[in-house]
Amino acid sequence: MCGFAGFAGPGGERDLATMTSIIRHRGPDDDGVHIDDSGALPVHLGFRRLAIIDIEGGHQPMATAEGDLVIVYNGEIYNAPDLRRALEQAGHRFVTDHSDTEVLLHGYREWGLDMLERLNGMFAFCLYDRRGGRLVFGRDRFGKKPLFYAETADGLVFASEATAVLSHPSVPDGLDRTALVKYFAYGFIPAPLTAHAAVRKLPGGCSMVYDLASRRLSVSRYWEYRMVVDDRPPGGPDEWAEELRELLDRAVERRMLSDVLVGFFLSGGIDSAAIVALAARHRDPASMRTFTIGFDEPSFDESGYAADAARHYGTDHACRTLNLDTAAGMLPELLGRLDDPIADPSILPTHLLSRFARERVTVALTGDGGDELFAGYDTFDALRTARLYHHAVPRPLHRLAEAVAHRLPRSDRNMSFDFKLRRALRGLGHRPAHWMPSWLGPASVEEVSRLFGADLSADDLYDEADALWRSGASRHDVDRSIEFYGRFYLGENLLIKADRASMFCSLETRSPFLDRDLVAFVSRLPASVKLQPNGLMGGTRKWILKKAMAPLLPPAILSRPKKGFGIPLSRWLRHLPQPPLETAARIGVDGKWLAARWDEHRSGQADHRGLLWAWTALATALSGSRERTGADRVEPETAGGAA
């Protein structure tokens, strides 16, 4: 896990040094630069390395022996050994012992951009093709590894973080109002938008080519997460469960390949416990280090379940507790570094967990992706009832139900009844394509409209989700909702959260559930084995995953209701400081209206947790981004020697 930065066009080594210094936390072990001013445009590539694979031979930027291809790359290619064997059989000669970076160089030479479809891993890279006179970029399927860029009048600037792009003198620092509106609607900013008008992010599953002579930029999609309805796997649920278990087992085994210590995040839920259980097939459990975070609020705390799971498998387990004081101390620095802001408060415990794990390991396996692939959230239970409600309840009666729900007493407990009811009714005020974003977003359509002083509709706010809902091959609500979770909630929110929370403390996290072969198999399974119907109130979520893991997991884990990695946000916001109102003026939102919402929340008159946290995260992130890009420039010699 690493970070890179670079540009084609005007600029010098000092600019490159500034960019790479900003992302130093992504790679504290090594650095390097490559500069070539012999082509149509000068090319500068900079790199920061967190050494995981082939520690001695994996220095970057890495070039072919002829020097015609040069790459900077962030991530891990888990099927690199297989690809290397295929390339060697095709006549390619490798210099490194087992570097996956060199596999990308030879893979591009052999297959061109078709290489992307062969990769099983998480990655973002920039490859300089000197003979072709172009820069070639790629990002993994779900977008686990970040890639930001800005087209300028004279060239292209790119990096693993938006702040590094903004630090280049040719990139202006202005805000994108459309992106900020989307942020409050979704809780994240959908690609290619970012909060910064000049900066874009390459979507997951896409490649990008920049022609150095014509200065033309083209983006292509090589993969998109979709349910496959006309190619079911052979057999039935018994065979599917067995194949699923073996695919997940291989995914775990691949991700334990490392030249440094590997640990495991463990919550006691089925996803993380499945990863630990399968890892124990390949390693002595006593040598496996597991980590969890607890809370002093019982309804949010899962540490007891995690401890039970650790005892069951015999791992070396450790736990720390996150409380309000710890959160308040972490918040300014953590949120201030989110240059691609997200409104997911679980970034706080995720970062504390990552920081805690980094004291003992450099890599950690997680259960990310299990809920999204297998319909694991409460919202999936609501789909059948929502469809009936949508057809049967007239608009006036719905408004009455909302008014009654608004008057219910408010609870700070995790996923309390009053919170779920109000959130459910908020979504049911819209058509089915908008249910998921409305249920998950931090602010309602009315709140976003009031905040920005504009007459906005659900069609304005959720047009990306609406297009995805309409364009899928499946007409099943569960399938289309799984696609939304995978494309947006996972790719644009959870994976960004995991990357930033872990890389801020130089920890690499790996997600076996996002394995290419596993995802391809699961996308072919019918919705009925992910959410097995059971009456009007939903069904058994993750049914096929539970069936697959039943031989390896204790019944207590298989039957445990999902809790989620939440924090006592509603209570904490009554004590956390409010961002200064002058930030609202810069962003272009109604600061007085926001201040009134703070007063209502602190007095207990209303629950504005989503809106207020989204505002806190955004205001802190933008202030932090401005401070970081305004820092003194770094002298060239600190960026390392030429590659």
C-alpha cells in the first residue's frame, strides 16, 4: 500500500516534492521520483512506499529494462504469481523476485489495457508509455484504491489524494456546488465529482489515457458491478454454498500473502468471523492477531462478541474502547485530512482500530463487502413492506404518518425504533429508485433544499442512483438494491473510509469479499438465496453465506442480529463543538439555518444527527485541505533519488 503523485506539463521537482510530501503517510518506508523532459510534455512521477511485497526489489517508480515503460502503483495484485507464470511462458523476463509491480509492467506490454480485466486485486496506477507518448491509468473494480486528477490548460496533474493534486500551482482551489449538494444527499460524492471544482476522481472499474502530444484525455469503463440474471451457476443451494465457501477460502489465502505481519479486524459478526475462521485453515490460530474496538455505550458495543469469537478460534486478541473524549481529540485531525469528504461517522472507530492494529501489524484483513454482496442490511428487510406501502398508502396518509413519527420520543440507542421509523418514512415518500439513497443519506430532500437555498427534487439529488436502478438487467428490488450498495455505498463511501482511516496510520487493509472470482460467482446467484423470503417483514439476510459458513462458525455467530459499526452519534453531537459559521459562507450554505438545527438537536427537540455530522465532516475537511495545500513547499532533495 502506497501513494503516488505526478504531472505532465509545467512544473518542477520542487512541485513534485510538495505533492509527495503531502501523501507521506501512505508510504513512510521509501520514496522515489522519475523525471523525463524528452517528450511532447515533461513527465514527473513521484512515489511513497509502504513496503509489503518484495521489500528489497519493489522500489518505485519502476521501469522496464529498456526504459520505455515506467510505473507508479498503489495496491496489491493477488493473482500476480499466476500472471507472472503466464508472462514468463510468453517470453517475458523478470528482474525482481516476486514484485507485483513488475507484473503490471510486463502485463501492459503483453496485453495492453486488456490487462485490467485479468487483475484480481486492489490498485490504482499511472503507467508512462514513452514510445506511445501517453500516460495510462487504471483503478480497481470497486475503487478500493483512490486516484484523483485535474486537467489544466497546459497538462495533467494526478495523485492518490486530492490535496496533493491541489498543491500543484496550476490547479485552482474552488468548490464544486453540485458535488456538495450530492454530498448532503448521499453522504458521499459520487465519482467523477469531488468537492473541488478542478479535481476529478477516476471511477472504480475504469481506465484513463492521456495523450501527451494532443493533450486529450479519455476515460473508459472495463467493468461494472451488475447482477447476472441469465447465467445461474449449475446445481442448487447446497452446491452454491460449498462453492462459495471455497471461493472465499481462496480469497482469504491470497490476501495472507505478505512479507510483513498480517492481522485481522474482528467484530464478532459473520463477515469478520468468516475471514478469521477460514484463515485458521491456513495458519496456526495462536499466531493470528485479531483486533476490535468497543464502546462505553452498551447498545453500540460488540467487543464481547468479538472476544467470544477470538476465544472460539484461539487467536491473540486485543481490544480498545472509543469514548467521547477520545473521539473529540481525534476528530479535528482525522476529518481535516478527508479531502474527499464522506459523512460516515464510523470512520472514527475504523481509524482508532487501524491505529491500534498498526502497533503490531502492517496488514489487516477485513469483512468489508459482505453486507453489500449478500443483502446484509436492515434496509433489505424493508423492501417488501415498502413495495406494499408504496402501492397501498395514499399521499395524505403518508404525510400524517410522518407527522406522528416526528412526535415520537427520541432515543440515542443504536438503531432505535423511532430512528428507523422516521428514516423509513422519509424514504417511502419517494419512488422505489430513490428508497436506498434516501434511507442512507444524511439529509432529506427538503433539508438539502433549505440548506442550499434551492428548490431541489429527488430527481435532482439521486439521478445517479435512478440511472443505475433503471439500467440493470434484473427487475428484482433486492438485485437492484444490491447494485446500489455495491456501486455507490461500498465503492464511494465504505472503501474510501477504509482507505483513509487505515492509510492515515500506514496500515494496509485487504477485503477478501471483494475478490474478483468471488464477486463474479455471487453476482450470478438469485436474490432469493441472499435474502431468503420469510413473510411480509423481509426474510433471512445473507442466507447463502450463513449456509456456506455453517460448518465453520458457531451457531451464536450465525444467528446474531447485525449491529453495524456505528457510534453514539446523536448523544456525542450534543457535546462536540459546532464548526465556525464563516465556513458556511465559503461553502455557500445557510449558516443561520444550520445553527438553528444545532440548537434543536442539543435541546432534544429533534434528531439531526445525519445532517449535523455531514456538515461537521465537510467543514472540517475543507478547512484541513486549505491548510495542507497552503503549507510551505518542500525542497526537491527531500523527495528521494531518481528511479
